[in-house]
Amino acid sequence: MSRGVPTRRELLGAGAAGAAGLLALPAAAVAATSTTGQPPFSETDRLQRLIRLELLLLYCYRHVLGSSILGPRAHRTLAPFEGHEQAHVDALETQLKARGGAVPPGPDSVKTANRYLAHRGVGGRLGQLKGSRDALYLLLTLEQVTIGAYFVALSKLNDSHLITLACQIMANEAQHDAMIGLSLPKSTPGSAVPYGLVQGIQ
Amino acid sequence: MVRDDGRASSRRALLTGTGTALAGGALALAGCGSVDTGKKAVKKTSAPVRRQDIEILTHALDLERRTVAAYIACIPLLTHPQRKAFRQFLNEELEHTGELVSLIKAAGGKAPPRADSYPIGHATDGPSALAVLHSLEALQISSYLEWIPRLSPAPVRAAVASILTVDAQHLTMVRVTQGQDPVPGPFVTGSV
């Protein structure tokens, strides 16, 4: 997890100032709420952060689906998700470019992807997965980290088009999460959707 | 609220047992944190904003209650294994109504009483019951996508999005049960 900026909890749990106050404050005051003294994320920063995560997810799907580690049923279930992640990247990049932002690079090797996974606290490493279960749990955890990133983004974004897009993608990642969960041994539709509220891993 | 079950336990065991996951992060797969944050946030907004939020959240509550009524009516028409899963989805929908009532109260409003009845169609067997649930979950999603950008401030939007996200998962499981493509596209719209 990047700690260059305050976490949602740090920002929102900071007492009476709270999130509502945060949104109403001028930029300088908002910056002052940062525990690091760094300026707050702009929409461009937020989009770049989401794209980096989507590119990591895309790389992991490609790696897992390109190997023979998944059983046929799980492979069939997850195969369309690679295209979904690419569509998310494309949509976010369109928004980023429209705001003059530079598109960040994705991982260019297994080693880099594994470094990013470690940075985000995701257990499991590409190239060291022992079987289908390992691969599914890695993707499941990374999907939940991605859902968490969208949840945090939604607590900051103010552009209505971006809000709708973030909701649509976050919900789609949650659907992936449920289907990966359903692909685990002894899983059922009920156990694949175990929570009434989903905020991902933050 | 967190409901723990086999998958949740195994997730947790995986994510906390290795010592590598979630370093420095917070596990928030579910919980009331978003609503608590949303409640704090909405209390600090101006009266006109709160009025608009109350209006939207009341519409959302009505739709969630309608969906709850549909689950209650449809579950007996499903097969035994389906009933177990869908009872859980019913509980999750009930949880959504509770969260929406909390947000309405936090905004200074009062949740209206439940209606005597809701329009939920006329399911007579398993497939028609699934069709009713499919259409209502999809309606919830499309409605939330229209409502969320109009809510303010942002933490309230995030809190309601955590409800939308679960409704999207419900729709996926309904589609699985119907034998349909569970995730038909990269963007959830509620149109299918």
C-alpha cells in the first residue's frame, strides 16, 4: 500500500473535521490534513493510481490464464475477465488523457509485477504459484485490493462522470471477486457473496 | 456487519495468516465503517444538500424494501440448495435497508414506514422467481448508478456504492443460477 498520502481512515477518522469538512475546505487546508505534508491527490493522480492497479491486475490475469495452472472450469470462468480489465484500463486512460495526465506504465516483467504485489501487501507471487488454489487466492486478493482502491476513490471524487465510471468498474471487480470465490473448492453461491457491504481491502 | 462463514474464514486465514498480506493496511472486506463515515459526513452538510440526500436515500430504501419483499415471496419457489444461498442474499438486502435508514436519520430525516405491499410480479415457479429477482437486482443497480453521483458529500456516495457493489454480486449469482453468463460485460450497468 502506498503511504505517500493519508489513508482513508487517517483522513476520515481524524475527528471532528471529518470527511464532510474536508471536502468543503480550500486546497491549502486540505493539504494541511495530509499526515505527510504532501499535496492531496487530484483526479489525475487518482486515475493514475487506479490505472496502475488495473494494469497489475491485467498482468496477473494474463500470466495465470497463459499458464496451465487453473483447472478447465476455473479457466473458462476467468477467461473473460482479462478483457474486462483491459476495458477498464482503456476507459480510465481516456479520462486521464482528457485531463492532460500521463498514462503510467504497467509491470513489464514477472519480477516487477511481484514487486508491485508485495508493495500492495498481496500474498503469493507469480512464477511461484503451486496450484489453482494459490492462483485463485492471488487474484481474489488483488481484486479486493482493487475494489478497496475504487472505494477510496469514490470517497474523494467529485466529477459525476468519474463517479459513475468508478461505480461501474468497482461493481464489476466485485462480480469477478464473487466468481473467483465460486471457483474455489467447496464454494457455493452463498459463500461466494459472504458480505452485505463490500469495500474491498484498503 | 460481517457475516463469517467458510469462505470468509479461509480468506481471513489467508490474508492474515501469512504475515505478508495487508501490511500496514486495513482489512475492510465489509463492515459498517463506510456508513459511519457517511453518517458523520452527511451531518456536516448544508440543509438543502441533506434534503436532496434524504429524498434519494428514501427512494433507495423503498426499492431495497421492494427487493426484500420479492426475495421473501420467491425463495419458497426455489430448490432447496438455491434457498440457502438466496436466504443469505435476503439477509444482505435487509442489511442494506438498515444502512439506508441509518443514513437517512444521520441526514436529519425519518425513514418512512414499510408499505403494505410492493409490486413484485407474479412468480409461480423457480424460473419465474429467478426472473423477478434478476429484474429487481438489475433495477437496483441502474437506480444506484443514477442516484450515487447526486449524493453529497463523497463519503455518502462511497457508503451507498458499497451497497451497489453487493447488489452487483447478487445479480451475478442470480445469473449463475439461471445458467446465464454471470459477468456479461466490463461495466456494470444494470441493463441486463
